[in-house]
Amino acid sequence: MTFKDFNFNEQLTEGLLSMGYKTPTAIQQSAIPVVMEGKDVIACAQTGTGKTASYLLPVLNLIGEHPNHQIKALILAPTRELAQQIDQQVEGLAYFTEISSQAIFGGGDGIAYEQQRRGIDNKVDILIATPGRLISFLASGSLKLNHLQYLILDEADRMLDMGFQEDIMRIISHLPAKRQTLLFSATMPGKIRQLARTILNEPEQINIAISQPASGINQQIYKVHDEQKTKLLVSILKSGAFNSIIIFSSTKDRVKSLNKELKSAGLKVDAFHSDIKQSEREDILLDFKNKTLPIIIGTDALSRGIDVEGIDLVVNYDVPPDPEDYIHRIGRTARAATTGTAITFVNQRDFRRFQSIQQLIDREIEEVTLPPEFGEAPKFKADANNRPRRGRGNNRNNNRNRKPGSGPKQQAKGQ
């Protein structure tokens, strides 16, 4: 199947070709025809599978049939970074059309608010927004959504995790009752299904590879004591085996302190967290995207808000508290059918969390033995009641003498 099979209009097809789109992914093949038919959709697919294009393309095509520069589509996103990325993707896909978009999000100053207000006044076709900033525009009376035809919730599970459910319902009270609603999520917990029953009308359900990491990710763990983590991390980062790296830690304070430690070790790195200005965050992401900054450190908010090609290593400095967050973290690598490596440091305190991750993905993640120069690794055994059901992918016996940073890259290339 190719994108020509969807019979998009000529201008949209030209935009697709210019951005290098060739073969639709599984979620795109399943979702695009349903959206084109005008049905509500609840879709679940893992991160990095092309969810954004699976709703943007049909909506752009439908808007292109009757363009009149009124806000016809509203896309809700949990973070400003994701809202900006969606806006950039709209700009690329719609480049040869007359369709325009505007992203609105918080975190900036009064100048940023005024720029966003002027953008809306220019009568855009698609509005991409974070819930809080959108509510402020609606409350001021400067924004009306009377002509809205399409409501899309992207990363719906993350929006609920961040406490946006009441905001979402408040926003929906401002929308026309007659509309097409599309809900896209990487996971499908009960609260998402409950939301879907409330706001969707007889939706078509689409499920693609729920809660499974991409097959191109070479997943590994080191069992470590806390005092061994940073020394091991520095060794991996200085090995020269990886060029574009994201490090995840579970708290903002740890991100800040780890940033200082890695800089002291002579590494070119920057931290990404809510205490830095929006302009600084944008500069960091741009440098990382342009490969002038090789290493970035962040919390789980970064795992949903960054879409950069060519990331070849993800390091979980801490095991994430929610097993689903592990999927999102390591999903930053091996995107679009490429390969990559994900290394997780597991201490005694986090071992039960790690076992829950193995249960979720239904496989054992291969263990790399800690080299002797880093000291003795902790000894803890798996709980028999909390192991993966089938124990797929257990390759631990092949990694007894591997040095940190040497093997993972080579294996990733060979997958």
C-alpha cells in the first residue's frame, strides 16, 4: 500500500512527497480511511508509529475540500513541545495548500501570548493547543470555535495523567455538539475508555501493538548501586559508540544535579526542565535536533514532547515509576523502522518497578554484567510471581564480558 491509495488531493500529495512520505505505517493504514469516512475514532498505538500523520493527513484533505480560513480543527496536546511539533508537521504537510495553523501554549511571557492571539486573529484553519492556554483564550472571549468540525486529542493518556480531564471537558463545552472526534493514545487504561464513552459517538476502535517497544530497540540493563551510576554513565557516554543521546531521570532536581556532574566530566550536555525559560528550552531542542548538542537530560515530560530523528541511545538513569513511561522513554530511539539502544540502570530500590516493566512487555530484558573496574554489582533475584509470562529475549549469557558502551551500538546496527 502507498499514500496514493488514499486519493488525497494534489496539493496534499505534493506535500507528502516533499517530506519523504512513501509507505503508510500500520496505524496510518488503519486510521486514515476511517477518519475520511467521518467516523469518530479511538486509536491506540505505541509511540513513534506515525500517529500524528494518521489524523493530520485525512483532516487536511477534508479541510482542503472547502477552505474558508475558519478554525475547523482543534488539536489538544499535553505539552508545549508536542504542540509545536504538531504545528511544524502541519506546516510541512500543508505547504502546497492554503491551509494554515497556529499553536498556542503557556509558559511564555506577555509577548508570546500576544503573538498567539494575533495568529488566531489571522483566521487559521487548524488550532493546536495545550488545555490551559486554550481555556485562557476561551475565557477572555477572544476565541470562538463555532465553526469547529474536528476535535483531536493527541497523547490523551498523558493529558489525563497530568490532570487535564476537567479542562478537557470544559473545552468541549465550548465546541459544537456536531463534530468528528478523534482520540489518539499510546496506552488505553480504563480512564481513557471512560473519557471516550463521554465524548465520542459510536467510535471505531483501532489498536496497533499496544504497550510494546519498537522491535528495533536493543534493550539492556545494568544492575548497579546508586554510587556506581554516574561513573558507569560517563564511561558509556565517552565510549564514542553513540552520537545522539537522551538521559531520563525521574525528578527535576536529579536532572539538574546530573547535568552538573556530566558537565564536570567534560561532556557536552544540557538539561531540559520546567525551571528554564521557554526560549531556552526551544534553543536546547533545536541544538539537539541539529546534532550540535549530543546529549540531553530530562524527566518523563520530555519522553512525550520530543520527536527527533537519529537518537541512537536512551539511558534510564532511574527506572520510571510507571511501566508505561518506560515504553515512551525508550520510544525516542528506533523511530520510523530504524534501530537504537536503550540502557536502564536498576538498583535494589527500583527492582520491583523493573520487574513490572518486564511483565508489561512480556519479555526479559538482557542483563549486561557490570565490568569489575566499577566494583561489585548488587545481587537481587527476580520474584517468581512477577516475571514475564514467557521470558522472551533472554540473552544474558551472551553479555558476560561486554564493556559499557561497546556492544550495544554494534548489536543495534545488526538488528
